[in-house]
Amino acid sequence: MSEVQNFPTPMLSVRGLCKTFGGLKAVQDIDLDVNSGEVFGLIGPNGAGKTTCFNLITGFYTPTAGRVTFQGHDITGHSPYRIARRGLVRSFQKTNVLKALSVFENVLAGHYLSTRQTLLATFFPHAGVSRAEREARDSAARIVELMGLAARMDTPAFRLSCGELRLLEVAVALAAKPALLMLDEPAAGLNSQEAMRFGSILKSLRRSEVESIVLVEHNMSLVMEVCDRVMVMHFGSKLAEGRPEQVKNDPQVIEAYLGRARA
């Protein structure tokens, strides 16, 4: 279990976040803070609004109401690309890596977001290759190794297992050099052994690669292992928030997941 720390001003602050689709209130008055150095979990039953909340924070949806602030800047309604360039990078429930490219090439492409070089120059450096291009290639190789994919460096993504694809997607996100990494169900489809390995990698990333991580996940063992704080959503609203062990034993949370209070 990660130790809970005393955090300074929040890296990410969300206030009164709402999203309505027609007459459906998908997200209602969500307040949350993610602090520097923290792994923050966002959990809840299917349909609770977790991914919608992710989409609002990262610019894929425009909020009906509310405000999102990242590192002191109001990013409400900004484009996903603009938000990612600020250092808030996300993954998706379904892997979106380039299946025809190798593991290394996918991670190298991820560097394009954080550099001024052209994507063409990234893959086909000329004789006078710049220092930035060399650094991108060195960094890509290092990230591949960090994620435990060194043996698959030159393997096309379509040949990877489900677990390897999940690791690759995180590697691509890391290549963009995020300050805050937001992961949407990264352990989906992983077996228990793969999930444990993934949890160990996540904890090491917080120390070495990113300042903070936000994790939407259904694997409660993983959430309890890696998160400092957890927020529970239910029917689009915040149901509970606190340390993992506090949230796990909250009667309202138990009822939301099981449909009844625990005896």
C-alpha cells in the first residue's frame, strides 16, 4: 500500500463539473483534486460516469458546467491536443496503438507530441540528425525497457498479447512526457499475474516518470495496492472519497457495488 503524503496545492482541480446529454445528467457537480506525487483512483459501477468525467477533464467532451484547472491554468473546454501539450496525457479503454508499427516505433511516435520536430523527421532522420531526434530515440528505447517490453522492441504491435498492448499504450503516453498521466481501465483484460506486474510498474512510474497518476479501474485489488486516495462515482455523482481502506468499507460504496448493505 502506498503511503499517504501531505500534498501542496493540487496539480489538477475540478469544481462543479457537469455534463448533460439531452435530458441525461451523465456527470453532476463533481469536485476533485489530484495532488503532485499522488496516485488518485476513480472507481464506480458500470455507467457511473467515470469515463465521461475523464473525457471532460481531457477535452474530449465540453462540460455543460464547471471548471477544470491544471497546474494553475484554466483548461476547461480546451482541445485534447492543447491539454496534452500542457502535460496532461491520457490513455483509453480500447488500445489505440498503431498495430502495423513495432513497439519501438509506436513509442517513438509518442514523442512527437512533446517535441517541435516533424513526425517524418522522427521516423526518417537525415544525415544531419539533430540532438533532439537522437534524444527521442534514446528515450523511446529507455521507456520500452522500463515497461518490460525490451524483448518485443521490434515486434509489430498486432503480434502483442493483450497484456503487452496495455503496457505499450502506457509507454506511448509516457513518451509524450506527461506531468499527469490519466489511465482509463489500463488493466482491462489482464489476468491476476499481469495485473500485479502492471501495478508494480505503475508505482515505479510515479517515482521516476510522472508527477501524478489518475486511474480509472475496475480491478479493486490493483486500486487498493497503488492508490493514495480514491473517489467513488455513482449515477454521475460523487458517492465517497478517501483512503482506499476507508472507501472500501464505506456502507454506501458497498451498497452501490453489491446492491445491498453488507451484514
